[in-house]
Amino acid sequence: MKILILRLSAIGDTIHTLPLLNALKTRYPDCTVGWVVEDKAALFVKNHPNVDNCYVLPKKLWKQRGCSFENVRDFFKIIKTINDEHYDIVLDTQQLLKSSLILPFLKIKRKITLSGGREFSSLFSNEIVPAKHKLFDPEYHVVNRNLELAQYLGAYTDKIEFNLALPDITVINKVESLLKILDKNKKTVTISPATTWANKHWDEAEWKKVAACLSGRVNLVFTGMENDLPLIERIAADVENPVILAGKTNLDELAEVFRCSDAVISPDSGSAHIAWAVEKPFVITIFTATAAKRNAPFGENCAVFYPEISCYPCMKRKCRRKKEKNLCCKSVSAEKIVKILKNILHYE
């Protein structure tokens, strides 16, 4: 049996689809699994031990070129490569128009998706599996929704497994060099405070409180993109010997930084999901506008905090409250984060 997975973007959503992949490979160890993914999220797919064929759509390059013959040529070259593999099944886990528009070009007999897709995506599949919940049900985790497709194909879904590929020696050596000043007698906490939506950011003053409480008691590492550096420098202003890695790691190296950490604190972001997927640190996620029960890392090694206010979760990029704007960003206290860290890390 040959199965193709459509999950194009983003990093968190791609990671949320890995348990589906692993469930299928556990049930059918001899099956061939291919995956169509965009370049931004490709790293955790193309190196995955259970992915036999990875087809990367170079979205960044295509956007740079604009509307061009080269883009069309590249697309159909990828389609031909997929069709030459003669897959038996394709699973559209994205359920949006961007993924479903690929389906008509695929010479695959069974095109399977869950009911409730958006943007008329279900019209492009020929096998619709009745979903237990709506696509964006804030009370139902997207990992469990994806696993419904595994169940439909006869796989067992009692375990949530990510099975990321282990890093190569160059990644390990670089991260060791970046973290060489850490005190080996102290626990290490990594803070990844930034994310893509302003409305998903936790209040900066609360971050500063957490950092100040942890300073000197644990090693503090800060990660993010280069443009997150001003925010991180403000948060770390009163921290003793902070290690600031903003803009200094790629995603593979970031995952290794998390493997070297005892705890990771992050808002709803790709960093939180990567930390969950490496299955080593204790992961604390702080939710504001988005739905924790749908998206947050869960399990024994995770803790999630979210606001208890009437408008939560709004799932909006911009706050629509007329008064007390962005109240959700201020509703989780630093004291709660510090308390759970002290309980799990046992620092003095």
C-alpha cells in the first residue's frame, strides 16, 4: 500500500500531522508514505524516518518569481514525480482550497478527507470520512482530528508519537558551542516569547517577571527570529548571563536547543510545537486569543495556561473588544508560570 499525505504548512500544523503518519507506519510497516509540504515546514518531514518520499513545494521561490512559466513547469514536474510513484491513497489533512486544488492533478484512485473542510475543499475528494467534530472546534484537538483518518484506515491511535529524526553531528556541535557558557550545575529553561500574531503574544511585563524570578536560579536561554531580538533584549534586560540565540539557529538547531533544555516556555507558536515534538523538555504554553484545547501541546510533560474571560478564544488576529483591548494577553499571571517551574525543576 502507498499513501500520500497532503499537509502543506505551517510548522505547528505539520507537527500536528506527524502522529497520523506514525500511526499508519506502525499499523502498516511495509507501506510507502509520501508527503507534500511547502518549503517552510519541510525540515521535519523530509528527514523524518517514516517518510519515504517528500515532495517540497518551493512557495518562497514561487512568490519571488510571481506569475511565471517557471512556476507552472516546477509544479507539473512535482506532480509527475508523485504520479510516477503510483500511490493508492491520498489524504487531504489540510482541508483548504490550497491543498485540495492539487487533487485533480493526482492519478490516485482514493482521495480521502474528513467532512467539514473549508473553501469547498471536500468537492475535490471522492471519499469523505464523517468527522466527529467541526474543523475548527475549539474544544477538540487537531491531533485527534487528524488521527480519525488513521482510524478510518484501520490504524491504532492509542499513542501520540512524533519520532523526529535525530540531529546530525554538525547540528549537535553547533548547539554545544552556542550553549557552552551554561552552568552545568543548574537546570536550563528556554524562553521563546515571540510568535506571528500580535494577538498571540503574552504581555511583555509578565515575561520580564518570569525572567527576573528565574535569573540566577537556572540557565536562561532565549530563542526566536532575528527580528524578535528587541523584544527578547527587553525581557532579558535584568537577567544574569542570558544566552540569546535569536537569529542564530535554523529549525533543526532550534530543536536541538530544546533537547538540551529542561523546560521551554512559549506562546502558541511553532516553537512550542517543536519543543513538544522533540519529547524531552517540559513544555509550558501560554495561550491568549487561540484555542488551547485545539492546539496546545498536551500530556504528562506539558502545561498550558489560557485566559478565563468571556471572549476567549476569539481566534482573531486583532482584538475586537471595545474596552480593555488585548485583555487575553494580560490575563495569565507570571506567578503561575514561576510556581509550576519551581515544582518541576526543584531549583532553590
